[in-house]
Amino acid sequence: MNWPLDTAPRDYVLGHARAVLPDRILEDARIVVREGIIAEVRAHPPAAPSDVDARGLLCLPGLVDVHSDALERERLPRPGAELPWDFALLSLEGKLRAAAVTTVFHGAGFQHKTSRGTERNPVTAVRLCETVRTRGPAPVDHRVLYRLDVRSAEGAAVLAGQLRGPRPLVSHEDHTPGLGQYADRTQMERYLIGADGLSAEQARTHVDEMISERGRLGGVLEQNLGWLGELANADRIRLLGHDPASATEVRALHGRGGSVAEFPTTLEAARTARELGLPIVMGAPNVLRGHSHSGNVSAGELLEHGLVTALASDYLPSGLLAAVGKVAYSRQGSLSEAVRLVTSGPAQIAGLTDRGRITEGQRADLVLAHLGARWPEVRSVLSSAVQHSQDDREGAMACPA
């Protein structure tokens, strides 16, 4: 057949693949694609023709990443070495494809934070959103995860004018030392020493100031949480709670209409989320390292308890498929279960029903990979290249007064 160089064709037949289905591995599978959609999945009939011979490679759905901060890092590979936003997105897109990621949610931080020369603020968040929206049809479906620091009144005001489309993903967070990810304030102090080059005394002073500032911003925090709760309960956003540390925090998230527990920091928080029916996202780098870099609960421990719905790359796109290999080989789950953590699991988190599974009617975002002795290796990515619709005609979602 006449095969285009820039993307997979709209119609083709993939033969002799080891297809990772939602509940099992189908050996020697034949997958028929029509108009970029999976039309048929079955055992390969004897002598039946195919356009592409997978030659026994593993075939899995394109990976869905619901929390990536990689674009910020791509734009600023070194302190002071700032690159154009559109170039950074194209550069990262190549890395995402190499990592088998076909859908990604880029984190846009509506907050104020400076680290390693990167200033995260509402202005840069808007630039990130604009860059993603103007990319147009691409081999990777670029989307936005809107991240709000609940202590920021300015962040909320700017965020309200940026939310687009039906039920966008919005994550609320509070990285004040002594809470959540940095429940042990010394973890934040060590981070500041390593990332920003502060002395131990400077780091302690800075952490003291952060804690004091939160006390002064209690009213802003409550306003922002109330506003997000109103949007969530009106079904206008899909609300994620970032770094919940206790059963009380998870119950509060659920009470304000939260849909997802993102990176719970304790076993107690994760168990409460599961009891309340909230899906749970953990970090793939946590799986690879075997522990949290902040001293919190490990993703491996939560996997052992069956408490993880999805894995996100956080800052390492290549970590997603590598985590699949580690989960499968460590027998924390079957290969199908491990693959679900980076495909149908995150698709569920994002409310995307058209991808994440190799079944009829799904987008034909397909990955061919070799299951190596320890880590899977990506050999080819066949993207359906069906760009999602971001409806910019949606009205802005008024922020709290």
C-alpha cells in the first residue's frame, strides 16, 4: 500500500502482533483499522494478508499521560537558556513519541514559584496554554492540566479566563512545607539547597516565610477551594486533589466534588480515596526509583494494595513504559494490568472514552514494542492523528470575587 511518511494511514491491517487487550494477551493478533478507528481485533486467520507485519512484537494502546511537567523543562534545559515555547513543544513531541505517549496533559502552573531559574507564574501558564492550543493536528494529542496553587488569588483570576472545553482537568495544590508532599519541612529545605543553591540557613528562613505566608492567605485559599468546588459540582471541570495526605483531606476533596486523588502521600489517604470511589494517580518515576523522592508513600506499596488506577510521567515521559516493565517483571501485576496503568487507567482519569484500549471503536493509537530482558523498547508508534476538539467558544469560568 502507499504508506505516508509523516503519520500512519487511515486504513490498514496490522498482522501477527501480540496484542495487549484489556484482560489478556492475544497471541498472533490481526488488527483492522478503518478511518483511524479500530474496526476489528481477532486471532490472525491462516494465510490472511496484512499491510504491516508486526512479527510478534507486543502491540499496546498509545500511552496516555495525565500529568507532565516536561514542557517546562524542555523550554528551559539550563538555567537562563530559555527556548521559544513552540520549538520546545516540537522538541518534546519527538521525545513523547519515542516514549510511546500519544496523549499528554501538560501541567500549566497558575502559581508563583521559582526553582532552578524557572519562574512558574500565571503569565508563563498562559503562554503554555496558548502554545498547546495552537499546535494543531499532530501525532501527539496535546492537552492541558490546569494546576492552581490555592493560595494564589491572581492565579485563580487568570485561570478562570483560560479554562476551555467540556470538563477540563483542574488540579488544586498547596506545597506549603509541613503539608502534603512536604509534610516534613526538611524535605523542602533539602530541595531548596539542591535546586536553588541556598545555604542551609537561607533554606530554613525561606521555609519559615512560606509557612507564615500561608497563614496570611487563609481567606484566599478558602475562596479558591469554594470556587473550584462550585465548578466541579456543576460538572464544568474534572477536579483533582494534588498530594492529599490524610483521610480528612480526601473526604474534603470528595465533598467539594473532586473526581481524582493525585499523588496521595500516605497509605491512609489512598485507602480513603478508594473507599470513596476516587481513582488514584501515582508517579511512574516513583515506581522506577522504588520510593518517593520526598519521603512519602511509595507507588510500589500502593500497587501491592491494589490502590493505583494510573501512572503519570510527572517529569519523565520515558518512565511510563519503563514502569510497565518493572510492574510486570516484579509481579505486582500481569502485563495487561501493568499496561492498563498507562493506557485505559489514565484515560479514565481524564474522562476520555475513545482511547486506551485495543478494542473495536477505539482510536487506533497503537504502539509496537519489544519486551526486553528488563525494560520494554519502543519500535514503532502508529498514531491515528485524530486531533481532539478544543472548543474555545466556551465562556470563561468566573473566579471568586
